[in-house]
Amino acid sequence: ECLQKMRPGEYMYRQQHLELAAMIDDAASCYALGALEARRQHRIHPEPHKVKEASCWPEIQTFLQTMYASYDLYDNRHPTEGIEALDKVESFLPEVLIAERDYLEAQFLQKTHSVANYERAAELLKRRRGLKELEGELRARIAQLLMVTEVETGHVADARVLEAEIT
């Protein structure tokens, strides 16, 4: 928990510590977060090694394959196909991974520049505002995206509140 607060976003570092503490399922979630971060930055992520021993590894692997494919669709500007691909992500995964899915879906929705889709993106993102205690880095990304959505839908005062929270 200390590493989570002191080093938000350093998922691979936390993964190693969780593995050393024999918390393999938690390490698998950190691995997935780190792998997605590497994908967003177009970097290669390290091999999972011990994480493959986690009971949830098959689900994490499927999740990552779906997210990678969706990010490819995002990069190639195919929002409709990307959103459809994200529908395959199972809802029984850890909340933080579902939040990553919602974050990407909201990005797709914003790319359409439709007011209705901006509102839908805002709904998705507002459901994840409680992640403040769970993952600070993800919470900040969600809040930034929500700020844009709030401005685009005419809720400038709400966007300012979010800006103050992030700052």
C-alpha cells in the first residue's frame, strides 16, 4: 500500500514487490496495468515470469489481448470497432482493470465528437471516480479525460472542480 501511494504508476516495480510477498494475483493486476502503460507509450513491456503462475493469469492474458487489439483500433481511428472489441472484456476482472477498459472506451467515444457520446463517456468515467484510493495514476487520467468531457458538454463548473482535485 505504501508503494502504491509513494510510486503511483510504477506498476512493474510494484509487481516485483507483490511477487516477493507471494501475492501473485495482485502482482498479475499490476503486470496488466504496467503492460497497458507500456502499450500506451508504444514501449515493449517485460515478460510476466512469475505472474504466469497466478490463478487469474488466463483471464489477465485474454484481457490484455483484447485491450491491445482495441488500442490498435484506437491508433487506426476505428472507434466503433474498438468499442465493440471492448465489450468482450469480462466484468468479473479486478475493478482497476475494468476502469482501464472504461477509460479506453471513453477515449473512443470522445473521438466521435458527438454530444451524445460525450455524455456517455462522462457516465462511464464518473462511475470510476472512486478509484482515488485504489490507483492514483489511473484516477488522474480518468479525471483529465472527464474534464474534457465536462467542458464539451457545457459543464465547465464541474470541470473546474475536477481540475482543482487533480491539482
